[in-house]
Amino acid sequence: MAALTIRNVDDALKQALRIRAAQHGVSMEEEARRILRDALVRVTQPQPLGQRLKQRFAEVADADFQLPPRQPTRTPPNWDAVRDETP
């Protein structure tokens, strides 16, 4: 395992880490490892696109959307007739 030293940590931040570690019943080092692990796992494993879109548009998902009426399909062009007309 690698070692990591973090210098110039604000006293208030260190105290908050100490309190949080005590609340979870672990050492400050273990709490710092957990915080780093949780933060980095979220960054490296993004949510799948479908789930992100569902979350983004959740507020309009219940809206009643009306589909436009369908039009009859067009008759495809007759390319043979076009070719025969070309000089």
C-alpha cells in the first residue's frame, strides 16, 4: 500500500475530520480513506446515460404528451422514369 501525506490542512478541517471519524468509530486516517474512496468512485463510475436522462427530465416525465397525427407515407420516386427522361 502507498502512503499519502497531506500538508497545510486547516485546523477547522482537521477538527471536522476528527469529529466525523469519532462519529463513525474509526481513526482519522480510515475516515480520510473512506472520504477519498467515496469521492473518487463517484467520479470514475458515472451513471449510465439513460439513468442520467431520466433524472434530468424527471419533473416533466409525468406530463401528458400528445403524439402528432401520422401522415400517410409518400410514394417513393420512380428512378427508372427519371433516368429515361434525362437527355
